[in-house]
Amino acid sequence: MNRWTSTILASMWLAGASAIGCAVESPTGEDSSNLVAPPESQTNAIAAEHDCGCAKLDCQGGCENKECPDSPSPEEVREIESIPIEGSPVKGGENAKVTIVLSSEFECPYSARINSTIRKVMDEYGDDVALVYKHSPLPFHKNAIGAGLAAEAAHRQGKFWEMYEILFANQRQLSRENYLAWAEKLGLDVDAFGADLDSPELRRKIEQDQELVKSLGGRGVPNLWINGRHMVGAQPFEVIKRAIDEQLRE
């Protein structure tokens, strides 16, 4: 992996535009290798349930009312010394030219939408891009921490990304019972997995991710850092592609 594996050194731009996202849902137990996001027309109602009012934090990281002081500013330059990613789940090229750090959670429909977009990014750019995941569960999503623990428990057995896809594909079926069933389907040691769901160490790891994201200016979810360039919300593929192409030209 390139120099971005342990830290990311860059100036960071906070893009204030929020992008509407939708939940991804599939029948419980669907093969995680063939997950496809449903059309927006079928899922906008789910996303609408999470819209905020003035001065309230929504999944996208800010208030819809642009006059509200809680709304992100259009552009804000932040000088960040590093983003530590050691121990975080990583996939993509070992010598990738672009590293994307994604902070999200498994119950938010906007996070599910960005996951679908990031999947397309990884398919298009191959080994030129690496993806790093940071947990950022929101307090009003009651299953977000439990789902994060399930992902980290799977990570301990080398199956983070497989569990990650299953969790996003089944956002309305997040429960301990299902986590155990999905672990069995993935061929994990279910007893060890179940014990890890209650691990204080894994819970602390998620809390540390939350603290890091907050320190970097992340508000709500999802957040992306593309070689240090900060984007807020479920940005469309074209916006992310433009940011990646800019980095590849440098």
C-alpha cells in the first residue's frame, strides 16, 4: 500500500452541498456479491424519514435550510496533518494513487446510497483507488452501533467487506439474530463472532472512529476524504469521479 496506508497528509476542502440518498434493501440472506441499489423512485420515502428540521443534524451532516447556522458553509479550507487509518478495513490497490476514506454507518439511507456509488468507483478505477472505512454511527439510529460491531466482528475473521455489503443490503433487517445468521452464511466461526459482538474493544474502536471523524470536521454521514479532499453527503458518481481524476493528474 502507498504512503496513504498509515496516514493521509493534505489540506482539506469541506464541500457543503448535500446530496439526497436512498436506502438499499434486499431480502434477508441475499448473495452479497450481486447487490444492486433499487431505483430512487422506490426508496425516496425511506430517505425522507431522515430529513432534518432547522438546527437539527440529519444523516447528510447539516440542515436543509441554508440560512440555518447548522448548515455547512459552501467551502472551508482545513489544514489537517494526518488521517490515521492503521487497523481500519482497507480494500483496493496496494499502490493506489488515490485513497478514499469513507465515514458512514449501516442504518442511514444516504450511507447506503454512497456505498452503491463507491462500488461503481472501485469497479471503474481498479487498483488506482483504495478504500478505507471509518465508523460514524448516528445516535438516533438504534441499530447503527450493533451493525458496526457486526462488521468489525467479521473483520476479525477477514470478512469485513462481505458483511459490510450484507448490512447495507438489509438495512431494515438489522438485528443480532440476523448478524449471527449472516455470519454463518459467510462461513465465520459463529461462536467467536457472537462473543465479538459484545467486545468492549470493538465498541471502543467504533467510538475512536467517531471521535476522529468529528475532529476532521465530519458532521453526520456520509463523509468522504479523497486524498484529503473532504466531501459531505451522498455525492453523485460524477462529482467523485471528477475529484479522483484531478488527483490522478497531479
